[in-house]
Amino acid sequence: YLYFSRYYLCRNRYRADGTINPSTHKLFASGYYWFFAGFIVNYFLHTKITFRSTLSNEHLFKYSIVVAINYLLTLIFTYIFEQFFNLPMMGKIISLPVVAVNGFVLLNYWVYCK
């Protein structure tokens, strides 16, 4: 979602008269609000339900690193497929299983140490 928000911003940032389109800033900001809300909800659900652990600052810090790594992997796949094949959505689709496996392994063996 954030990738496409930035893509939309780059394409529609300026109006025909050269002024900045104010609606693009709202779209960009709303994407980050939802990302942050999803991050908090996912952290809570993964901690309490998936891994049956307790909430802690250490878990939150490590979870943040895993999310950042997975986000970076998604951006890399999307960028590569956009640059070489002009298919950014295919990069996103191919990154999904990579990110899912990477996330589970890191969460299971590093964040929650099972």
C-alpha cells in the first residue's frame, strides 16, 4: 500500500497549472497512519495469539526490525521487477511468500525464541 501511495504521489503530485495537488499529501499521510495502526495490531495479535507470549519492549524492538527487513525485501523485489520487467505488481506478488517465510522464521526463532 505504501509503495502505491508513493507511486501515486509521483504521478499526480502537480496539477496541470504547476501547483502542488494537496490531495496527494493526504493520501500519502493516510497510508502511513494505516501502516502504523496495522503494525500495532499485528504486533499485539502475533504476540498474544500466534506465539502466546507477553508484550515487552524487547519483543516490540525486535518485531520492528523484522517488519523493517520484510518491508525492505518487498521494496527490493518490487523495484527489481519494475526496473527490469516493468511489472511492479509481480514483484510484490513474488515477495509475499519470501516475506511470509522470513517473517515466521525470524519471529519464531529470534523475537519470541521458540
